[in-house]
Amino acid sequence: MRITKTLALTILSAMVLIGAERPKDPSEILPKSDDKIFVVERENSALAVIDNNMFTNEIKGLHNFNHAVVKFRDNDGYVITRDGYVIKFDPIKEKKLKEYKTSKSAIGFIVGDNYVAVANYDNKTVEILDRDLNHIQTIKTGSRNVGIKEYRDYLVFACMDSDEIWVMQDEHSDGKKPWFVLYKKIEKAGEVPFDAMIDKNLYVVGFFNSKNVGVLDLDTMKYKRVPLKMGKKERILKVPHFGFWSISGDYFFIPAVGNKKVFVFDHDFRLVKSIDVEGNPVFTALSPDKKWLAVTFSGEKFPVVQIVDAKKLEVVRRLEFPGMILHVRWSPNHPYLYFSVNDKDMVQAYRVSDPDPKKWWLNLEWQIPRPSGIFVFNKKSH
């Protein structure tokens, strides 16, 4: 059964006609959820808000959202925009608080305990702000910067144009205002780094033009390249994305660049398997229980998502949608897998409670204009 807000109102009307007791609110007949979902409206410079499974609000006036990314720390929300703005917003009151323009084009960021670090394309810098978006430091790299991560008192990122990895260390230990200095530089790391993931002390970076991944041990600062067995590179329409959601207790899942494969490595970075998939992968999103991997694609396979058994390492379900899937997100608290169907103006949720993925079913749907990134917020109690 597909439950939308419109359907909820229709059910309410039917209940009135048959004399049933009317719920006070349409949300009372929807599945309960404490997920508060913020969805990037790619063309509208807005964040849509889905609260308790109802599309309830939009936060508007947020600049260029073509590659917007949202992160949460404590009860603060942050978003970066394609045109170089960092925006702080209140995810509880659902309002914009402040913005700061770091560059002409930003690509990634992290939120630490006492800082926000933004990796820029155009400006070729990494900008350090405090949590209230006051400027602290500019790190000039001479390169477009990607794959920014934190580990202990280190800030780590890759330089796309110089093929380097920079490790910056916070030389202030008082925890108030950070100041980063260069600690280690890995030169000739690989050709054109484009994204990275981190698991404990391992910083793993992918490359456009090298048939390997780079692995930097942030405890020992030892670096190695791990070869990938890939065929001829196909045309790339959408860049693959790494992320913490592609790491399980046993494996790293790495989408191939321009090849119809997902590579599986153990935590010593020995190749376990190369999983053949239907298209060129973009996202490999791991479920919270580490049992399932959702794989999205680009090009003609944009409407397809494949589900991989993360233990057996084989494809077990194929889902096809009415339009392009730009993002997927597993609920951290409930048996739902969310999909943004961009060109059909909808976000859909599959119920994934059954142990057999073939029995997962479309349960919820929201009409949201041109959705892309899906981000789940859960209020933190102090």
C-alpha cells in the first residue's frame, strides 16, 4: 500500500462518511517515525522537511543547490552550496540562522567539535570557520580540494590538481579556536583524486585516472596504493561518491570509476571480491545493520537501484523507478530506505523490514520538487 499525505486525507474523509472516530491529524494514520528528513530541492534553493512521515515545511533562500550537502552536529544543521556558501540552520525550529561565503565553488565540508572546514574548488583553499561561521583561517593549496575528513587532531584532504594528500594538525590543544599547520604531505598519491572515505585511522582516497585506491594510515603516516582490476573506462556521467556508509565491520565497498563493478576489500585492503553490477555505480549505501548495500547508477541506468547482500556479496534485488535516482538514504532508526526520484518530483520510501529483500515494498511517497540529497536528523538530548 502506498501512503501519501493526499491518501491520508482521503482515508480521513472515508472515516467521516462511515461514522468512524476522526483522528485529530492526518499524520495519526501514517506510520510513526522520529526521523526528521531534510531533502535538497535541487532547483529551488530550498530544503524540504519531512517530519513524522509528513511533508511539513521548506527552508528557502539557500543559494545554488546543484551539489548541496547537509551535515548535523549536536542540534546544529549546516549546508554547503555549489556557489560557495556555508549556511547554518536550526533543524528543530527549521529556520536559517547565518551564512558565510567561503569561495566561488565549494565541494565538501566537515563539522568538528569547534570548527567547520570547507574544501573549495574555486579559490583553491580550505577555509576554517568556527561553529557560528566566523572566519578563523585560510589554507592555500593551489588546487581544487576534495575528500575532506577529520581524525583526532588531524584535518585530511586530497588535492585534485596536484595529486597530493595533505594532513593538517591542530596546534592548539585548548579546544577553543583551532589553528591548522601542515603535518604531512603525500606527493604523487595518484592521478586526480576525487573523493575519500575514512574508517578509524585509515584514510582511503579514489582516483579518476589511476587504477588503484590510496590508503593512508593516520597513526603511522604510511601510505600505499592498492591496485583495482578494471577494464576499459566507460564514459562517466556522474562521479562516484565514497562515504562512511560504505564501510562495514568486515569490508570496504568501493564503487569503480567508469566500470560496472563494486570492489570489496577487507580491512587490511586485500581484495575479497569484485561484484558485477548493472551500470556504472555512483552511491554504495550500507544499511545500519550492515546486511544490505544499495547501489545507484548513472546514465541509462539512473532509474535502477540494486540491492547487494553484504555478507554473501551478491546482488539479490533489482528496483526500477519511474525516474532518475539521485540519492538514497537508509533510516538509522526505522526499517525504511529512502529514494529521491529527481525528475518525477518525488521521494519514495520502501519498507525493508522483511529479511527477504524480494518482499520489500513501496510504502510512502512525498511530492517534493526536484529532490536530490536526503539527510536524516534526530534531535540530541543534552
